[in-house]
Amino acid sequence: MKEAVQYQEGHVIDHTLESDVNVGDVIPLGTMVGVAVTSGLTGEVIAVEIEKVWQVTAATADAITVGAVLYFDATARVMTTVATDNTLAGKAISAKAGGTAGTVYVKINA
């Protein structure tokens, strides 16, 4: 008997929603994040992307450098360099100056 049998390709997974989401929402998944491929309501199973590079709003106060470890702040709905009370999201692929509003490219779960 095989020890392992492929279940999914792995870049998109099924996820049962704990709250309503829209396409493109970042979803904390334990110690990683995903991005909703479809919208869904609490209790529904949707497709969630757990790879790729995504453009996400970043915390205004944070100075972000390429390669910085980023976390998702589910309350403010932004990427941040602050680990406390946030979910590990991945690494920055672009930079953003501190004190300015903007977005950052994030390789999620890297």
C-alpha cells in the first residue's frame, strides 16, 4: 500500500469558510495565508490560492524592503512587518517607504 496518494496539486486548496469572503480577500489559515479564488459565505467550501505573488495593501507606517518577512493583520486587513498577533504571510517582492500609504507585492507562504 502507498504511504501517500496525491490529493490536490497544492497551489489551490479547498477551505471551509469561518466568515464571508469576497474574491481576492486574504484569509488567515493557521500559520499561513491564502487568497480567495471565489467569493463565499460562512460554512461554504471555496478554492483558496496558497502560492503566487499578490499585490496587497501594506500598513502605512511600515517601511518594507525586498525580502522582508511579512505578516497579515486580519483586523486592519493589511500586510505588516509586525509579527505580534498577526499571521505569517510570506516575503516582500517589492519595497514601500515608511509613513506612506501603498501596496506591496508578497510571495505568500514563502
